[in-house]
Amino acid sequence: MMRSLYSGVAGLNTHQKKMDVIGNNIANVNTVGFKSSMVTFSDIMYQTSQSASGANGLTGRGGINPKQTGLGVSTSAVKMSIEGSGAAQTTGYGLDIMLNDMNSTNFFIVNTGSENVFTRDGSFYIDGSGNLCMASTGYTVMGWQVDPQTGDIRKDNVSALRVMQASNLTCDPESTTMATCSGIVDKNSTDVMSDSGQAMNLIVYDSLGYSYTCKFEIHSTAALAEEGTYVVSLTDVLDSTGKSIISDANKQGVLNSLWGPGNANNFTLKFDPDNGHFEYIGAEGNNTQMLRLSELGGNFSNVEVDFSRAITSDNGGTSTIGMKRGSVADGTTGAGKKLGVMNGLSIEGNGRIFGIYDNGNTILLGQIAVAQFPNASGLEALGNNCFKTTLNSGDFDGIGTDVSSDGGSMTAGALEMSNVDLSTEFTQMITTQRGFQANSRIITTSDTMLEELLNLKR
């Protein structure tokens, strides 16, 4: 009878522990990256009053099963559902990152200041030192740095991702080296056929990022236009304030040295109907001309101007021909850029972080690494949505893994929510309550039986 009392007490204790776990699950139903836990029970030691015996062929008796009395229940395991992903919550904040698992459970690596721990909470921000950090704890997010020799990621021991430091806040300017002249030249255009011609501006950058405007004119005569021949002249080079940088004393001579063949500041283009392009007269098949700005000295580079995209056609008397920086192929190669100031960050699906600059540049700043474990359920929860390794989880090698190596990815602007299933938790709550209630009846009934025993002496 005393054994039943202790069995009842054991039942109450285990069901109370299960209720504690259920309560913690429900309390964290809206905690970012939280993983629910589940309690399993096991029976404990048995008292054997009679051992089993085998069948006896000589006496004709069969075997006897053992006679055992169980002594209650214990908590066998508290299993965390760490592999189960929670639902995605879109936040629209670019530094909120959700891990999308494929074949392995991935964890962000964060540093407490003394050790690396692991989390599924991707709610990050940039601290005052420019480090990417957990918003809830301030722990620094760890990853790989850019190799200065190759400009690519070097996958070595993880370190703090200081993505906004002095060297990253700006990017170097570039001088213009290529330009394209494109559009339609219509021989009926009054601008092209005038003495001054149709104006075309080409904005270029020097190696310090200062901008300049090279002013051109394209014009022709009725006779030349019938042959598809037009003259392109360089008329001035202005700084960003609109002031000419060429002295009036020898302006024409300088212009002659910058543009056109020989000692002239113009050159003649003729449209070739066979290939559909303008060509430089005197050099068959050549449709480029060098703007020799380097002769101005300073920080200028020569600019190769490609006329292959310009055509002559009937366009209702309107010419659309014009110049712009960059190559014919993509419009960005050789275009030149001003000094760039960082105005944002971008995080790709593989965790690579890029700085976005106001001159159009995107520069690789680092990559967020992840950790994977042979037995992720063996990690020990530390609170604050963080875990640490145990003897049964497997070790962290200090380097980490590329999230995309096994098909996983990261989604910026979203967070992983708790994987707690309220319907399951409420059902477990009911069965736990009934189990606790039933075990309390064991104690009250055993107490009543003891009372009856004591009453025998009366």
C-alpha cells in the first residue's frame, strides 16, 4: 500500500514536469525562432516477488511468468523539436533574416564576447561600431571576411562581421574610359542641317570622381547628307560648375589635340548601308574615335567613343542621336563613377552581404556563415534563443558552413516564428491534467485504505 503512495507521488511529479514544459511552449508561442519541447515518460524499477520459471516436461507443468510490482513513473526525456521550422513572418526590415533548411538544420553563429553560441533568431541590427548583431542580446554575428587579394570570400575561422567600418562607407571613384554614341540622325532635321549643328553632351569622370561635360555638335550639308556623311565636332569641355577648363588663349588648338584626326577638332562619319553603321571616313570598318582627354593632364583618362549604335533614318525630321558613358555591351564598363557613399546593405540567399553605394557600385563586404550539427537536438538551450554544444550534439569546427552547400538559403526581410502548435499543446494539457488528477486519486484512495487498516484495532 505504501508503494502505491510513492507511485502516485512519482506520477504527480512527472505530470507536473510535463505541465511545466507545456506552459513554457505556450508562453513562447510568439518567440522568434523558438523550438517546442515534448516530455516522454518511462516506468521505473520493479520489485520482483517471484521470478519466472520454465516448463517442466517431466512433471507436465508449464512455465510461470515473473511476478513484479512497478514502483512508479519517471521523466525519460525532454525532446526539443529543433528540426521543425516555424512559419515565416515578413517584416520588411532588410536585416531580419530567416534560415530555410533543406537537408540539415542550420544555425546562425553569434559570439557572446567569450564564446560562440548558436541561434535561429535572425533579428539583427547594426551596432555603434558597425557590427552586425542580434537585436535581443547584442551578440555579434559571425561569418567570413573578404580576402583583400582576391576580392572574394575566404572561408576561414569565423569572425565578427563589421560590415560598416570606415573603409566600407565609401568606394573609390573611377575615370571614364568608354562611351557610346547612339540614336537616329535624320537628314531632314533642321538642327543637324544648321551651321551650328545638333548639340550632344557627354558627361565624364576623372579618376578623383569629378564630373565634366564634353560638348559636341553633329552637322552636315544637304550634299553631304545625301551621301550619309556627317561631321562630329568637339566644341568645349566644362567642369561641374559649367565653366570651361580650356583657356581661351589657345582653345581651338587644344580642342584639335583632343578630338578628330590630325590637327582638327572634328571627324567625319559616313553611314554604311551594308552593315547599318556609321564608319570613320578613311578607316574602313572603324566606328570608334578616341577622345584624348589625357592630354589635358591631371586625372583624366582617354575615352573611346563607339558610334556603332548610331544610324541614319527617316524619323519625321527629328534626330535623337546622343552620347552616354559606358560600353556598347552593358553601359557600365568604362563608364566611370563619382566617389560612392554607402546608402544600404543587401543580403543574398547564400548569406553574402553587399554594400550598396550611391554611385551604382555594389561591393562584397562579407558572408554570414552557419553551423550544422550531427545531432541538433542534443544542443543545450541557454535562453535568449541561443544554444551551445554538448557532448551529444557534435562539435563546432570554428569555420562553419555555407548555407547553400546543401540547398539551404537565407531570406532577408523575414523571421522564423515559433514552431509551437497550439492545438497539440492544448490537447497535451488536457491529457496531462487528467493524468495528474488520476495520480492524485491513487494517493487519496491509498490513504483511505490505510485509514481502514488503522480502524481494525478499534
